[in-house]
Amino acid sequence: MNRALLIVAHGSRREASNEEIRRLTERVRAEAGDSYHSVSCAYLELADPSIPEGIERCISAGAQEVVVLPYFLSAGRHVSLDIPQEVEKTQHKHPGVKIRIAPYLGGAEGIPGMLLDCVMEDRD
Amino acid sequence: MNRALLIVAHGSRREASNEEIRRLTERVRAEAGDSYHSVSCAYLELADPSIPEGIERCISAGAQEVVVLPYFLSAGRHVSLDIPQEVEKTQHKHPGVKIRIAPYLGGAEGIPGMLLDCVMEDRD
């Protein structure tokens, strides 16, 4: 199956922050190997592409399944309401494509260990 | 040496998000073992304790070194300017205490791998 991974970040008025997401996306693409036909990114607001645009690009490129991955730390309104609403707009137009939202980053099991790694990386 | 780890999050008007940080802090404390005399959290804005308050509590409890860990995904203004400014306020009052800021979470080497783990955790 042609599967696409779409990393969704908040988006920023600061272009360097949006660029940081694009660089992250390249690193994820490199690590993903052939698990996904494509790995791309989209933004909830303040930057392009939007989430519906990002999903449409995946579908235009042949994706039969799109996995939307919220690059967020908190299970707040953006993760619980806004992203599902944006996804639904596109799902409605493409009932034959499976679009699912993966757990947001902040809820990942490995976060505490990674925080301790952050401290160690810089240790004197 | 008595070392304290202070996890710094943005802070939210939504109390559940602040509570999520406190729960995360407990998990980090459990994983840290005896590496740190204390593991606590503080907020840049919108919630208590503030960063200066959080650092003062560590020092009052005997910390000789405080490691401030920014729980942020982007190297934006908060990470590059606001957190260092808040830290400096307290460092100025306690020149004998070593206060250092660890790399922010979003810059961690392991983030791409963890994002792929997020997708796998929920996979059908």
C-alpha cells in the first residue's frame, strides 16, 4: 500500500522555525527508509502548506493511506480539536483514502528518557 | 554535588496542560534515579511557579547546580531569549550557584526516531 507520513507542526511567523520543521522532516524521511512512500510536513496555521493542502499533495502523489503525526507537546485544543477538524475536511472529500492521526509527540512513552538525554548531551 | 533538574515548559491557560507537565516531571524523576537531588518544573508564563521561583526553590533546598531543561520544540524566541533572561535574573542573585541551560527538546538527536515510534505505537 502507498502510505504517506505527514508531520504537522503549529507553524510560526518566524520563518526559521518553519524551516526547522522542514529539516526535521528530511531527517525523519532518512530514518523512515521505505516504510513510507513519502514523508512531508504541513502547518496548522501561519505557514504553508496547510493540513488540507498537505494531505491533498499526498493523495495526488498516489497515497492510499495518510498518517498525520502531530508534532506537539501538549494534548491541548490544537491536538484534540483543531487538527482532527482540518483532517476531516479532507477525509470528507476522499472517502476512499484512509487518513489517520497518530498519537502526538508529547504523549510518547520515550519522552522522559529523551529529556534526560538532552541534559547528558551537553554535560560538562 | 547537590544537583537539581528544572523542566521548563511554556505554561498554558488550560490547567490540564500544566498538569500534564507535572505528570511528566514525575516520570522524569522516576527515570532519573539518584542523578539529581530534585526534579521539578516551572513555566515561562501563564502558570506557577515561574522560572525564577522554580530556581529559587531548588537553591533553598540546597542545590549547588541547577540544570534548566527547556521543554520546547522550536529554537524560537522563548528558547533563545526569554528563558536565558529569566535564568539570568536568578543567576545574578546567586553567583555561587551554577545554573546552566540544557539543549531544548526539539534539538535532540533522537527526535526523528521518536516520531516514527509514535506512528508505530498506534499502528493497526
